[in-house]
Amino acid sequence: MERFERALNYWIATTRPDARPHITPVWGAWVDGALYFDGIPTARWARNIAANPAIAVHLESGDDVVILEGVAEDVVTTADVAARIIAAWEAKYGRLLPEPATSGIFRVRPRTARAWTRFPDDATRWQFPDG
């Protein structure tokens, strides 16, 4: 999941209440096998997650394709996990730090992942036991 650790922008796909898709980029940090991302609860994607937490996450376009699917949840973290999220966030972005131990943050634990560099020659799918 090195690509997820290094990525600057994560494209999240959520579903509107009327079943139409909604896709938007967010900033985030990959910590302890999960993606943490922040945003205002009134954003369209946050309201979609509140109604239906199923989510897909795609990295920015490049030679390699990596797509995760899972469930998003709004969580308040422990101080230890929060410190790791903030450190990763600050190293990437240097500003707009989240407050995961007080205000909360969204977390996605992957259930499945798909990746390839030369489709279909090396396409691979993973199933995560804890996702």
C-alpha cells in the first residue's frame, strides 16, 4: 500500500441518496492499514457517507491503477493514532491539519483492492480479512 501512503489526492466515490454516483478528490493519510480523510460534514460526499457508507477510493491517474473498496466511518481516534495521522498529513501537505482525536475524521478500511499496470496482463484483486 506504498502508493496509498505517498499519494497526495484520493478520489472518493460515494452514492447519492437517489443512487447517482458522486466522485471528488480529498486529502488524506494512510495509517495502520486505513485511509483517513477530513472534510466538513455538510459536503455532498459526507452526507452520502452518512446515508450509505460504501465507498471506493482511486488514486490519481498514472501508470499504475490502484482502487480500494470499503466502508467509510466517521471516527474519533486515540491520541496515539491521531499523532500518526497528523504527522503523515503534515509531511504531505504542511497545512490544514485535521483534529482526529477531538473533532473526528473519516476512516476507510479496505475490503477489496484491485490494481494493474498493464490491464489485463497483471490485474490483481485482493480481499482484506478485516475490512
